[in-house]
Amino acid sequence: MFAAIANTFSNCFKIPELKSRILFTLIVLAICRLEAVVRIPGLDGTTLAKFFETHAASGASVLGMYSLFTGGALEHCAVGSLGIMPYISATIIIQLLSAVVPQLSKLVREEGGRAKIIQYGRYLTVVLCLGQGFVMALGWENPDKIPGFQGIGQLVLYSPSLIWWYRIQTTVILATGTMLLMWLGEQITERGIGNGVSLVITIGILARLPQAVVALKDMFLPGSGAEAQFNLGHAVALVLLLAGVIAGVIAITQAQRKVPVQYAQRAVGRKIYQGTTSFMPLRVNYAGVMPIIFAQAILMFPQKIFEFIYGAFSNNHNAGAKFIADLCHRMAILLAERSFFYLAIYSLMILFFSYFWVATQFNELQIADDLKKNGGYIPGVRPGQATSDYLHNAMSRITLAGAVFLTVIAVIPLLLYNRMNIPYPVAQYFGGTSMLILVGVLLDTMRQMETHLLMRHYDGFLKKGRLRGRF
């Protein structure tokens, strides 16, 4: 098995075009990693890195997940501290607006409209970068005012008379770093192998792998003569769990329901096109990783807000203030990551956003209309409204399976971290956004490499699936 994989990788470098694409991708990804280590002038990144190492490395703090997607750039006050997230946020906003704004929805279907939508996304990315960069500059200026980051100390090395120069400089550098990452990602998509933006996120997640390896070693081989909390049985269980999670993610990522579609014979000018039979793939996990990201982003802030209100009213002896402080304290405990209430709300939000994403992005009315215009129909279903209802019902049923799977995958790292006391750098690779992104991006990259190999008559990575598809 390993010999076959090694042989396939060697075949990749026998094709000049594929070899140049792979090398170009690796070089660009190395440049992306440089942004995570080059620090912004005028900031003490060492102090913030030490704080993250002692306080935030073990758990999912407010900025812990953001630091994960930036590959550690945030905790080092690096040029790429904003990461690629503003571009992803802008893309998501434009997609959601395209589903509800008639003008944008019409523009998407027009010739050249897709390029215009991408252009709008870039403009929105610049706006988000400037706004988030300025807020981040203010946060570094006064870190003690951020809930959960008290005790960091002074990070800005400029004198008070040059504070506005620091703010403008930091905002411009952060925005430029994100725009450079966006451009490099697009270059990978065009001239490299794989989806560029996804690979930029993936390389940031993989950059935390050495930290997870060290934490894993400390679990079984602690230093200074300390007794290990985990034994060989735990190691075997973790390996089996990891294998099961990876297999499940691969299965659900590739799972789809094939709806048969038949096209009637039609005449276009003097040409007559014979009727054909095809299928429409409906993905089980249509929403991908988005429901988990939405749920995590929303649940990050309520507990911190309640803790902030509790701290503001706890020293007030007024009866109303005491009631508010007690209520906020109870809500903060309920929304703590270790509570059952948090897991229940988290799971319900993932289920909700799975259906929300499908409702906004899967337009069964347009699909039914396009089928009708092209002379296609689903056997046994009337064209038009009946086809739309059929697709809606089919998508609703398979979305439930995908949503339940996403919920299980998202909850596994929290259970490992909260119930079994496994360090969070290790637990995050057993599910959640990290595993879904890693597996999805690697599968997509392997498919593109597979295409190049098959065009040159080489055996690819996915031999079993290829043979099933060809014959």
C-alpha cells in the first residue's frame, strides 16, 4: 500500500506541468507561512506569545479558534494576524445576499455576472480588513480591557504622542497582509494545484501540529518523573477514534444522492439532439463546515458578555444590581464550555445552520426551471412545481443526516477536552472544523492531481473510485 502511494507521488513529478504546479504551490504556501512569523513593527509579540502559551493554548478562548485559522500569526502580532478570514467572511456575506437580494441573484445568472460578484467580494474584503484591523490595533493597545486577557501588560512600544501613527500603520499592514494572502490563494488556484484559499487555511491548521505532538507526548511521557495520566489502552482508543473520524468525514464528504434526470429529444436549428439520461448529485453534507463556524462564532461572545456585566455589577450593593449580577453569573456558568447546556445549544445551532445554509444556497425553484427549459425531467415527476417540491423534500431528508453527522464531529473535540482532560491542541484534530477542513481540502487536491495523472495514463490515488467510474 505504502509502496503504491510512493510510486504515485513519484509519477506526479514525472509530468512536467504537474511538477511545476506542485512546486509553485509549495513555494507560495511557504510565503504564506512567512506572514505568520514576521511581526508588526512597534508591537511586543513575545509577551503575547507567552500569554497564549500559558493561558490560551489549552482551550478554545475567544481568540483561540481565530488563532488556529491564522496558524499562530495572531499570538505573535504578525503581519498575517487577520488571516484569510475577512475574505471568507466577505464571500459568505455576498453569497447570502445573492440569495435574498433580487438584483444580486439576477446578476449571478447573467453572463459575466460571476466575475462581478467576485469583484464585489474583494471590495467588501478591503472594508472588512480595514475595520477589523483597526479594532485589532485598539485591542493590542489595551489588552487588559479584553475579557479573558487581563494581565498581559503593555504591547505597544510607541510613545503616546505617536499612538495614531501606530494605529494607522498597524491597520494598513494588517489589511495588506490579508489582501496578499487572498492574492496568493488565487494564484495557487490558477497556476498551482488545489483550491488556493482552502490550502492557505489548511497550512495554518497544520502549523499547529507540532504543538499537538508535544502535548500528545506529555500525555503519555511526562517529564520530571511525573506519573502519566494516560496508558496504552487510551492510546489504542485514540487511534481507533481518529481512524473512525477520518473514515466518517471522508464518507460523508463524498456522500451524495444521485437523482436521475432524463432529457427528451430536441431540435436546435438543423441539429437533432437525442435524448440522454444523466443524474443530479445532491450532497449529503451540502453546508460543509459552515454550520460549525457559525455556531462557534455566535457562542464565543455571550459568556464573555455576561462575565463582563457580572464584573461591573458585582461590587454594587443595590438590590437591582445584585439581581443582575447574580443572573449574569448564572448565565455565564450555563454557557461555559464544560456545561451540558452549552453542548445542547451548540448542537441545536449546528442543526439549525445546516438547514439555514441549504435554504439560502440551494435554489430548487431555479434548478426545476432550468431543467424545464433544457427539456429535462425527473422520471415519474412532473416538470415545474412538482420537480421543485420533489427536490425540496429530498434535500430536507438528506440534510438531516449531514447535520447530525456534523453535530457529532463538532462535539467530539469538546467531549475529549472537557470530559477526558485531553489537551485542546490534541483534541482539535479529532473532529470539528480542523478535521473537516483538512480532509475536504486534501480530497479536493488529490482529485485534481488524479486528473493530471489519468490524462497521462498513470495510476492515480483513488484507483478504486476511478475504476468504478470508468467502467
